[in-house]
Amino acid sequence: MTLRTAIQQSKILTFVVLGAFVWLLLTLFEVASTIDLGTGTTSFVGQNALGGVAGVLVLTIVLGALVVLYSEITETDPAPQSWPPSEE
């Protein structure tokens, strides 16, 4: 299925996934910019370096899952080979 076919079949879902990707990417940049590595793990109240690194890691994993979803949407040949195989 190509991206064009996916958009024709489910426009709302395609734009929701792309919108979620952009929103998560912007949030990832915002979290990464607020990390203060000088705080370390001395204070667990409020923002600290450990919480920021964990947030960046989780957002990166979610963005990776969305990239995999996008690659599955743009797959050109999702069908398996025909059975029984032809003898050529």
C-alpha cells in the first residue's frame, strides 16, 4: 500500500498519525532543551536531569514506533507470495 492509497482510504487516520509525529517531535525538542545536566540526581522534586533523560528516551521510542508505522503504510507490496509456488 502506498501513502497515496492510505490517504485515500483513511484520510483522518493518516493525518492523525502525522500530526502526532510532529507534536511528539516538537515536545522532544522542548524536553531536551530544558534538561539541566548540572542538577544530576540530587533533587527528585521538580525538573532534574534524570527525569529529562527518561522523557527524551520515552519520546524517542514513541517516535520510532511512528516511523515504523509510516514505513508499513508506505510498503509497496504487503501481500505474501502466492501459494502454491509456481515452478518456473
